[in-house]
Amino acid sequence: MTAKTSRASLARGTTPYLVLALAGVAPAGLATAQTSPPPIATPDVPVGQKPSTAGAKVGVTGGWSSANATAFDQILADRAKHGLDHIVFLAPPAEGDAASDRDAARTAAALAYAGALAQGRVDPASLHAVYTLPRPKADLATGLARALAKSDLAGWFDSLAPQDAEYRQLSEAYLTFNAKASVAAPALAVPSGLIRVGDRDARVSTIVEQLVESGYLLAPAESLPVATSRPSAAPVFTQAISDGLKGLQTDYGIAADGVVGPATLKVLNLGPGDRARALAVGLERRRWLARTPAATRIDVNTAAAELRYYRDGTLVDTRKVIVGEAGRETPPLSSPIYRLVANPTWTIPKSIQQGEMAGVSEAYLQDHNMVMRDGWIVQQPGPNNALGLVKFDMANDQAIYLHDTSAPALFDRSQRQLSHGCVRVEDAQGFAQMIAEDEGVGDAWSTATASGEMTFVPLPKRIPVRLLYHNVYVADDGRVAFRTDPYGWNDPIAERLGFARASANHAEARAIDIGP
């Protein structure tokens, strides 16, 4: 949805772009994964510590009646709905194990599985140098002890995972694709040439099947290859097929030209196992998050390069953003906007001064409205400033913030990981005006923007911003949408969830200017 989208259209449920779906689900990311890897046996007992000791340490050593043990076995049997079925939490008992050892093993497994549901299987801090998104908190040992005493393990475990509609929908999608994961996708050999409108190619029928199944061709009868009186002749790649293909290409950061080439075929070749893998990672990322986000907030999805603005729990605005390129990733963090800045200056970071701008001439500085101040290059306010005419100051120690841009044409790109790490907002001036009016400082903001000088307008109440990374999510039209994994962040999570490592095939978008 673009910045032009009105609140009224959001309320009406307007679908701004085509996001797909077999059973309401879109195609998955670019990486190809092994569909049925062996499970990982991980009873989660600390190294060198026996299960019985681990159970005693957390204060849960009893309560494993026959009914509780049976209930827990069923709970683990149902773990696929959370994308955790590639992990073995409870290994089969060894012959001759004492009852106390089996109970201790169940306790360790129960705490490990409860932790995976309540807070995630993987600690995001082990994957990211910077991760400040609020995490959920849970007293698992106390909760397990109470559930055992009440013989209500099912109720307790059901309460641990996220309860929101998006998590449930992603869970259902995972079960759908996981059930088909043993079925390989039809292989479409990468061609030596391209397939354009009017071309005949034996693979066209399979391409159409893939586009229909993915939801990009919603009227297959009108999109099927043209029939031919010669049974041996290959089907025709029609304009309708090409138009459907453009939607897939846009979603995956491929040039949306409607032409079939190697990059497009890689997406068409994705199978159910690839999609299940991406969904399992998506479920895990949501388990990392505190269960009740602020009702008024801004969520930026860096994988999809989109922003959503919620007001009192209602989605009121969605627009495109440009985020950090691979190697200069926008970090997953939580940080509030505390003031708006009209007509900002830009103090260029030393990393850029000593990198892209090393050795620039005085003439260059003058042409770009830049001056030297105490050893720093500062770009003066104006429409050509890299920050544009608006900056959204955020409270964090990473120098990450939202801002306008002097290069709005870049928002037309489908793959928008192009910046040095900050977040450029489409029609940032309109977005700032919306926020200012919502916060009761609309008049002050209008005066500030008209001044032509750098002016600070504090917000009466800080607005939380979450910088998230979800390449699978529920789109505004209610369907599950998949995007590429531009930062390559899915692989280490998927491996720890028991999936095989995927190929390092990620869409890339390179920064083409010096802006933040």
C-alpha cells in the first residue's frame, strides 16, 4: 500500500496489491531447503547435568501421573502447529530407566518446549549484535508445577504461544505446506534464453499451474496457454500469463517485466518444503516478541520494506519505506519517536565521510549544499538534503531514525533495501503532518515546516517504533504473503529449528546514494 492510501480505504479493506494464495497463502522466499531433514534430538538438559538434577534445580520433580504423562505426549505430538516438529524435545526412554529418571526427562522436555512457545527456541541476542525489541517474560517452572498439580497441561501450554490472529493464520499455513513438504516442486530447467509474450515453450503449462496455485493468476480459464491445432506444438506464453508473472516478480524483487528468466524460475521452482521452512521461521520470530505491543505504534517491516501506523489498536496508515542494504542492515530494535524535525541538517557520519565521500572537492561540497564544521561535513536544510524535509528523531544509541528523502523515485523499486541503515519514508511530509495532527501539534508543525529553517517540534507523547524483520506475514488483504530474505537472516534460525541449511540465494539491492 502506498503513502497515497487513505484511512478510509484502509477501513474499507481495499487491496492495494496482489498477494497470493493457495488456501490463502502466497509463495515463499527464494532459498531452497531440504524438505524432510532428520529431527534433532535435544532434550535440553545442560551439558554435564543429569535430567534429574535439572528437574530438581527448577523445583519441578513430581506430578507426572499417568494422565499428565499421556497429556504431555499428546502436546508434543501436536507441536507441528508451532513449526517445532523438526525438534525432538523428549527422546524415547532407554531400557532400564528408572521412573524417577523418566519423570526428570519429562520435566526437562516440558520446560524446554514451554520456553520455545513462550519466548522462542532461539535467543535473538545470539544472532544479532543489536536486538532491543521487548521480549516476553514467563515463570515457566512455577507454571509447569501448577499445571501438573491441576492436571491441566494442555491449557497451560496453549496459553504460552502468541494468541493473535496472525500467529494462528501462519500456523495453519505451516500445517498446510508441511503436509505437502514431501512433494517436490515441478522442476523448470533454467533456460538458455528468455520466455516472452507470444513465445511457445513446453514449460508454459507448468508455469501457469504454479502461478494459479500461488494466487497470481486468479482466473486460470482466461490465462491458460492458447490451444493449438497441432498437439505436438508447445503452448503459447500469453499476455495474461505475463501480467500474472509481474505480480510474483514484484514481490520477490525481480524486475517486473513479465518475462521468464533464470531468477523468475528460481521462485517458480519453490516447493511446499521451502514455504513451510519460511513459515516456521516466521512463527519463531513472533514468539520472540512481547505479547501486547503498544496500541499506538509504528511497525516497520524491513524484510518487506513497509511501514504500518497503528492508532489506538487500529491500523490507520501503511506506506513504503527504504531500509538498510545487506551489510548495512537496519537493526531489529524498539525505539520511540520523541520529536519531529522540520528542514533538518544532516551531519554525515564519519564512516561515509571516510568511505564514499573520501577526498571530495570543495566544489562538490558547494554543489551539494554542504559545509565543514569542526571536522564534520554538514548538509544544510533544503529539498536536496539527503534527509529530505522531515526527520523523525528516535531515542536510541544506534543513530537509527525515520526520515524523508531527496530521491523519491527509489520507492518505485520492488526491492528497497538500499540505505545505510536508517528508514526513508514515502511521502514523509504527509506522514509527519498526520502524526503531528494526531498528537495535537499540527499547527506548530505547519509553522515549523514553513519556516525553511531547522525547527524541532516535540511530541507530547512518544510513539513507539518497532523495527521488525518478517518475510512472511499476513498482508492487508488477509492472505499470507511471502517476501525474499534480503538479509539472509532466516538460515541460522531455520537450522536451530531443525531444518536443513538453504542455498544462499537472497535477493539483493545495493545502495546507490550516500544517504542514511
